[in-house]
Amino acid sequence: MIQRSALYALLAGAAFAFGLPAQAVEFTVGYQTVPTPSQVPQADGAYEKATNAKINWRKFDGGAEVINAVASGDVQIAYLGSSPLAAAASRKLPIETFLIAAELGTSEELVVRNGSGIVKPQDLVGKKIAVPFVSTGHYSLLAALKHWKIDPKKVEIVNLSPPNIIAAWARGDIDGTYVWDPALGKAKESGKVLITSGELSKLGAPTFDAWLVRKDFAEKNPAVVAAFAKVTLDSFAAYNKDPKAWAANRTNIDKIVKITGAKAEEIPGVLAGSGYLSPDDQARTLGEPTAKALANTSAFLKEQGRIDAPLPSYAPYTNAKYVKAANSL
């Protein structure tokens, strides 16, 4: 069996053959705290080896912050949810989605506080629910209220970042939250789940997380983007081969805890509740399906007054060529 270090060396060699620059480039990657298999190679330094690059990893608490950093040019590659991605594309930012990071299931949930008096959806009326605005959690919360035929104006929806949600929950300032780990895990300690993103997906409001890249960076460094995609896809393949065995490996879980701050005991369930697409499924999805999903999400965001207007087409904001190139590495 080839050792991990040898695999990294082979991957790096293949990336050089694909056209990586002889001298290391430097770029910044924006990541978030949703647990994912790709955080294992992130912790191992595999992305740096494969891309022959100096990577500055920058943590963000929500998609709105990611959008601003990408728009300013401070971040070249970023992880964010489908709702902020749709908002960014609607602003015509110079970006393209090059990989689906996860199809969301139980990694984001609406949790209500024990003792809040919320037993059923209609009990949300008049309650204070926290969510990071223009996030997948925000989109899902509004979609859930629409499904339950609850006027969002009758719910006190407040804009808080995940760290501030944790603090507000601890103080008893909020009755519920739609969020992801580690804030999700903290809320579930003294709350109950009212609905999950996976359940909403079945009701016609799917959400996903994605990796995007600034077009100017991708045009200058296509091999770097392909190598980045390769490492991510390999982490998905390792997990999908035997999810239970992968999650039973404490080393994997410890690395995700280090990156995200999520509770170790909850990570296996979060991973199992999301979907990680194969290269072939990525290639099929990173086209019309993704463009359509962004269009549908943008229409909803317009309806909620979160964007000015949807674009005629979101096809320019999704690109499968880097995933396809990764298959040759």
C-alpha cells in the first residue's frame, strides 16, 4: 500500500505535469466551519503539496463575509453556501463555481430552545429566531416558513453570526436558530430540531455548499484550481468508500474538530447527513443543474427582498472544466 506521503508526492508530480508553475504561487482560501471530509487534507497540508502553492487559510463565519472578501480580491478560492453564492452571482461578481462541496442534509438545522414554548411550526410566530443573513440557513429558514404558511414578518428574525448565535443562545436571548456547526451543536444541547435542510430539500428547497474561484485567478492558474479540486475529490472518495469506517477513525475526526470547532461526537452524523459527489456526478451537476439551482435560489432571494433582480442566466457562474481536468491528474 502506498503511504500517504507518497500519494501526495505522486499527486504533486501529476499536477506539475498538468502545468503548475515551477515557483509556488500564493493565494488565500476562505473556508467555513461546516464539517466536511476535505478538512482532513486541509489539516494535513495536502492542498499546499498538490498545488505547489503557499495557501493562506482564512476562516469565515458566514457567506456574506465571504462574498465581500472575494469581491475585494482578498480571497481567491472560497467555500460558501448556495444562497450567498446566488447572491454573489446576482451581483455579477467575477466568480465561477468549480466544485460542489456538499449537498446539505443534517449539517444545517432549525433548532428551537427547550422551554421556549415552540412545539410546532406555528409556535414560531412572535418568537426570536437568529440566523446569519444571506446564508443557506437564512434561505432555508424562509423556505420553511413559506412551506408552513407563516408570514416571516410575524417572526422576529435577527441577523447574527454563528459565534454571536452561540453567545445569544447561552444568554437566553433567542428562541431558536437556523445554523451550522459548531453553533448548531451548542444549540442542540438544550434545544430540539424542528426541521433539517435535508427535509427541506425533499420539499423543493434544496441547498448545497460549493467551492468558487475568482475568474482572474483561475485564468492565470488553471492547474492550481484543478489540483485543488483533485485533493477535494479524493477526500470525498475516501469518505464515500466506507463512511462508517472513515468516521470511526479518530484521527479524521480530530482533524475536523481542529479546523471547525465542532463537537467530535456529532461530526459523523453531520457527515452522513450530507452528500459528497463523485467526479462524474460533479461534472454532470456543474452545468445546467447548478445554474438552475442558482436561478431558483435567486428568484426566492428577490421575492424576499435580498437581491435587486435575478440574472437572465447563471450558466457563466458554474464551470465543470476544473473537475474534468482533475480526473487527468
